[in-house]
Amino acid sequence: MSSLSVDHVLGIKDLTKEDLELIFKTADNFKDVLNRPIKKVPSLRDITVANLFFENSTRTRLSFELAEKRLSADVINFSAASSSVKKGETLIDTVNNILAMKVDLVVMRHPNAGAAQFLSKNVDARIVNAGDGAHEHPTQALLDTFSIREKLGKVKGVKVLIVGDILHSRVALSNIFALQKLGAEVKLCGPRTLMPKHIESLGVKVEYDLRKGLEWCDVANMLRIQLERQDIKYFPSLREYTMMYGLDLELLNSLSKKIVIMHPGPINRGVEISSDIADSEHAIILDQVENGVAIRMAVLYLLAEKIDRQ
Ligand code: CP
């Protein structure tokens, strides 16, 4: 297979196992490019990409922008905080005005679940979801599973524990879909109040005891508490959360085997993960960030192949 089965990358749920493998194979090639002295290729030279960020971002925004520039695309950046959205303009009007400037590809982060899908049905451009509310964050899950494949040599059969605020996490949902499509086993761990009801119907197991979960897994993906999406209190205090679900070196060193530690960022040091682990050889957090550029280059390249450039 040499092309994606989809016209937009809105969520991992829509992608096939073959799509994921094609993205990884393409990202392998781009990772080689990124390690060369000249890190740029002309693949998207006649393509214009708009990065529309209606919600804060550091890693995803910079990683997409760098990926686009490495592919020689023309890039425009939009941040809602400094735009006419503040004057009441709708999402469709904003995007149509940007598309009138002859944009081919749109990368969008939005606080509302379903925003990227809505856009894909209403505008004539290829859309990449860079995170929509608590729904999906497909390129994060792609770079996470790609990083597991790089570190352990495979994804199939790997036991992955996702720890933290599962209820509000688009990273958790996209990771569940990606890991399962590639044959990994997934277990979720966190407070009952932050565990979605009926989550087992997705084929995952739930473990409320962090130590037991860590003893089971090969990889632990430690998620941030998404305080910005919590309108009520889900646990007594951050201190109590850390006591029950925070990972520190003492706990890690007490396990009967070595495990790989991941985090999608941004990290809240001393809450879900201690600094001595985040900065240790156990963690592949910065490898994840590095791989994000190659993965996003692959996604943009494969979607651009579907654009009629005549
Ligand atoms: N991992 C992630 O999405 O980080 P940002 O919010 O900084 O983009």
C-alpha cells in the first residue's frame, strides 16, 4: 500500500493498521533526512499549509511548523488569541477566509471535540487534527507508538500502561486505538473518578493500583492532570493524587524489572512524574518530541500526495 485510506487525518479510529504502518515507514525515511546535515526536502514545495491553533500548544505547533518547513511547504500560522475570533467570527468563516488565500492543507487544534471533523465536511482542504478537546490527538499517538517501536523494536505484544486523567485525555483515546491496531496490550490506571464509564468496552483493562500496573507493563505513559478541562474537583488535592498515582524513582527502582517511561508533555514535574525520572535514562520523553517531527512530515507528505496539483 502506498497511499492512505483517508483524505484527512482526523483520528486514529479512522485509520487502518496498514495506514499506521505506511506512516511509520514514511517517518523512518524522514527521520534519516532529519539526521543529515541538510535536513530539507522539496516534497511540499508547491503546497501551502495553515496551522490554526484555537488552543494553547508548544510541542504540536512547533513540531508541525518545523515538519512543514523541512518539507519546503509555504506556511501560515494562526493563533485564536490574537485573531478576529475574539470579535465573534465563526470557525467556518475564519477558515474560509484563510482558504481564500489558496491554502491546501489545514492543521487545526481546537478545544471542542469534533471540530476537525466538522471542518473536513465544510471546507475544501485536507485537514489534520492537532487535538480536538478530549476526543483525539492522532499525531501524538502516532509519535508515541513510533517511539515504542523504535525503543523496543516492536509494538505487537508490548504491554502499555496509560496512567492519569483518562477521562479528559485525547492522548489516551488516540493511544488506545493506535496501540490496539498494532497489536499491543493496553491497561489504564488512575483514580475511579477520572476513568470513563464503560471504558473496558474498548477492549482495555483497568487497574486502580499503580504499583500493580507498573509491575505488569513494559511501558508506562504518564499523563498530565488536565485541570483546564475539569469544571469540578475529581480528587481531594494534587498532593493526594501524587501520593496515589505519581511516579517517583523510589517506586520505579522497587519494581522487579526495568520499564520504559513516556510522557506526551507538558510535564507537571512533581505531580504525575518526578524530575529525577523525567530527566533519567528510563524516560524517552525527548525522543518522543524528536520523533514527532518525522511523524508529522510523514502525515503531511502522505496527505499532500492526495492533492490534485494541476
Ligand atoms: N503533547 C502536546 O500536545 O503538547 P502541546 O499541548 O504543547 O502541543
